[in-house]
Amino acid sequence: MRLPAVSALALVSLAFWLGLGAPAAEAAPKMCFGKKINRVIKGKNKKVRVKFKDVTWIAGDRITVIGKPYSHICADRGRQFVFPGKGRSFTDTGRDNDRIELHPSSNLNVVRAGLGNDVIKGSNGNDILYGGPKSAPPGAPDRDVVNGLRGNDRIYDYAGEANRLYGTTGVDNIYSLGSAVSSLYGGNGSDFLHSNGGRAESGRIEQLFGERGNDRLNADQSPSYGPAFLDGGSGDDWANGTSFDDTIVFHSGITKTAAKGGDDLIIATSRGQGKVDGGPGTDTMSFAIHTPEGHSRNGDGVTVDLGSGESQGIHKYKLDGIENVSGSSFDDYIEGKRGETNLLSGGLGDDVLVGDYRDGDRADGGLGYDSCEGFRLVEGCSQKSPGYQGENRVLVDINESGVLTVMGTRGGDDISIGYDRAIGGYRVDGGDNPVAAGLCDGLSGGGRTVTCPAGFFNLNGILVYGDDGGDRVKIENSVPAYVSTTINGGKGKNTLIGGKTKDVLSTEPGSSGSRLVGNANLDQIFLVDGAKVMGGADSDVIHAQNPCHGGEAIGGTGADNVVFNGAPRGVYADLGRGWARWVHGKCRQPLKLGNDIDNLEGTRNNDHLVLGPKKKAQDRKRSLLGRYGNDILDSRNGYPDTVTTGAGGRGNKVISDRKDKVQWGWGQAKF
């Protein structure tokens, strides 16, 4: 659909910023979005209500305009506050710092905020929102916050630094193009994020966060403007990098990563099914945020063979176009590729590194008792390996990758992590006399605090492994919200507390009685051995692979999911009754499901999922996703819900209300 032209308004803004002046405020154009203007508002610091279907021109400053249904509102310079009415509205506020809030009951709205530091809040419908003009002059002031809220939205920005573009819910398309350096947040739903990258003079780079859902992160839009940071979040995500030096992070799910040009850094947990193509350039695959399942500090790391193009950690990845490898904090085996020059770094742990002298391979064993064979240049290997002498002391490490690593002891540790922008680094309180490694330096705070340098725009993740013992780990609110953390408490009765960050929290078998709290942001929490997990603010994903080990899943605010994918048997989960168990067989202790859990996802087996009567804390539409198998999916409760059967299609049995939306197959959940 072609939108009505607003070329006159665009010319006004462009002329001003090019120094050509602007017409007097009373010289209103004749048209607004193709409609004849019938009302002009002048003055300043006042509130005006426009009539039904009015076509309005704002010629004043600091005017609050409240629209009736189907309003057309346009403006010149000046700071305006615009609240369009119901129905479909069209708004263009021109240059300056404006605020536009669409009516929740409207749909198919179009907003053009113009240049300036603008705030746009979408509706519950499908909106088209522009944070600034496509033809924005370089260097013009433009820092926007655009939130699509509900619905399937299209969001655009073309200029300025530190724009924040939020899809929130629905299937959104978010674009940061031109000279814009933005942070894009998909939110809930399967979203499409489009970027041409970018680096501002401050050092800030474009950031793409898929968050929940099966997202597509496309930073390969042309012409490329600079590097990007890409983090798919939870779900089955695809990521395409720029032609510059990107950082790409993925956590779990079925992922496809094409880093493309540049010397890229790909950071992974080893969870899920990953396919990684580094493309041209010298690319590094890092397993810095890997933690093993069910092992101690001396347990398994990752096995990487660049020759065969595979890695094996918790799950297997396919690797292509990867020249360098950085291992995990555990015991790794890493082998290079013949005929190619590789740099293999073991990291922490007792590692085995294998290269080829003829290729000029290099090795860095890192901390641990490492074995390095066949390298041209060697550091920290064999008899030169420094080892790790602090079994009873917390180890704190960071390197040039920007990933902070904190390794606990076999006892009960008390660890807190904050970020100090004044010093440009992390402050880690690790108990009595922790060990500073890598670039980390010295102790303060009575011999308890380690400082680790990390530029504000180079915070590529945090890994904490508690090991045995009852540990307490906390991420302080000073750590920026865009940072992804991976916290594994290990065995013991642990307390893990996330921050404003995007947290992945887990423990290991033998951790009964643990408490895991996500707090703010979109978190992933793995429920093991009867733990109590609380998502906290925002929309979280709680993974439970054995519903008969007991425990409790509490969602908190937001649209929270309990996901049983990975369970070895079919699961019977009922939100109305507040429990989950196996479909067949004995259940030692069913998992308790809180009355604020909104959505359920099944397994590869035959599941029985029930939404049940809606409860007070479930203040939004709810959903069921069967995934695989032939499932019974019951959403009959008198409320409008969504049911997606997954691969089984019409082989599933769906019990629903007429007002429910039933998708036979994957629909928008397809990866």
C-alpha cells in the first residue's frame, strides 16, 4: 500500500537544517497526508481538542493536541504532544522534540516524527512508525524512542545516535538504516530486525536484540555503515552480520549465523543446534559462556575440530569459515584445520590444543594445565602453563573479547557483580581474597573486590559458574540492561539473582531447594531438581525438562512461558489446576505452575496442554504451542486464546472456543 505524500513537510525540515530558513508559522501548507487542512492551531502552552475527522496544522509550540477518531494532524517546528483518536490516524509532528501516543483502540496508524528527540508509543493495532525522515542530513539532532507496543508494527529510523526501537509484542519489522546508530529490541513474537550497522564517534555501535520468539536479525542491509552487535535471545533465531567486525551472541534453540565480511567474534553457550558461517575475514568462535550440565569445575568443556567443521558441547554445532577458536572455562579439546593459519586459545581449564607447525598456527593455553602440540608460536602451554592454584578462591577473569568470567569454589560462595562507568569496568565482589586473572587487576574493598576493564560499548557478556556448595550470585542494577549473563549455580542450595540484564539462570542436578530470580528484562531460567524460579518483571521463559522433580515456576509480570521442550516424555500441564506431570507413568512430585504463567510449550512427544480458567494475574491473551508429536491442546475457557499445533498439524486434537485463533502447523512460530 502506498502512503499519502508529505513532501511539503519534509522540505520544510530539510530546508531548516540546511540553513535555508523556514516559512513563518502562519504559512501553513494546504495538505496533510493528502487531505485538505481545515484547522490551524497557533500559540503555545495550551491544550486543544480537535473534532471528528479534522485535518489539523499545528503552528505553535508546546501544544497538546487530543484527536477524535480518524484524525490527521501535522506540524511545523516546535515541541508538540499529540494524542490521536480511535480508528486510523495520520500524524506528522515535524522538527523538534515531540511526543506522540496513539490510542490503544486504533489501528493501521501512520506516524512521522521528523527530526528531534522524539517519543512514539504505538497502539494495540498494526502501526507504521517513523522516528525521523529518510532524508535526514548527517549530524542533525535525532535521538528517538519508538515503541510499537501490541500489534504487528513497522518501525523506521534513519539518523541519530542511541535511538531505541522496541517491537514489544506481535510480529514486528524494525529498521535502523541510513546514518542511524540504534538499539533494536524485538520483544515477544517472531520479529525481523533490519540494520546496516554503524559506529558513532562515541564508540557506540548498532545493537540488535531478537529477545523472545524465532527472530531474524539482518544487519546486512546496504550500504553498510559500520559494525553491529547481534544477540538473538531465546528462540530459534537467524543472524546475518555486516561487512565490518561484528559480535554475534546466541544462547540456545535452532540457530543459523552468517557473520559475512569482517573479523567477527561469535560467542555461544554450546546449547541448541547451531550452524555458523564466519564468511570472509578472520573470524573467532568463542565458547566463553559455555557451562557443562551435571559436571564440576574439572568436568567437560567443549570439543572443537575445525578440520571436520564441528564442535560438541552440550549440543553439536556445524562450523564453516572459522579461523580462530577461544575455548570455555572448562577442559576443552581444540584442533585446527590443515592448510589454514589458526589461533587456538584454551581459556580457563585444563585444555588440549592441536595445531600444525607448517601452517604457522599459534596457541594460547591460558590458565590451567594445558597441552599444546604442533604450533609455530606458543604461550601458556605445557611446562609454561601457569595452572590454577586457587581451588578455594573465586577466580575473576576478562580478556579482549569483553566477556567477564567468574568461577566459584567447591564451597559456598557469595558473588556480586556491578559495573562502574567512572572506571570503565566491572567490580566483582568474590568473597575473601579472590584471584584476579587476565586483564583484571588488584583487590580493593578490604581484599574482596576485583576490578576488570571493559568499555561501556564492549560488554559482550558475563559468565558465572558457582560449582559445588550453596552459592549466592547477584547481578547489580549498575550492569547495563543490554548485557547478557549466563549464571550456573552448580550443585548445592543456590540463590541466583539477575539484574536489569538479560539473564540465563540455571543450576545442576543436586541443587534441590535453590531459588532463581530473573528480575527485570527478558530472562531464561532452567528449572532443575525442584528449584523455585521467579521470572520477575517483563516476559520470561522458564525451561522444565522434568516436571516430576517438583519445584515451582512463578512468572511475575509480563507474558511468561513454561517450555517443556527437551523432556524425554510427553508432558501433561494444566494452568488452571496449577501443575505439570508426565502424561503416562508415576510422578514423584508434580511441578507447581504459578497463577501468573500465561503460555505453555510442549515437547517432541505427545503432550496434553491445558490453559484452564483465566486467573486475575493472567491479564493478557494466552497461548499453547504443541511443537512436535500428536498433542491434546485445550484452550476452552471462554476467553480468546491462541493455539499453535506445531509439526503435527491436524494430527493434534484441539479443544477450543470459537473466539480462539487456531494455527494448524507452525504459523508465525516457524523457524
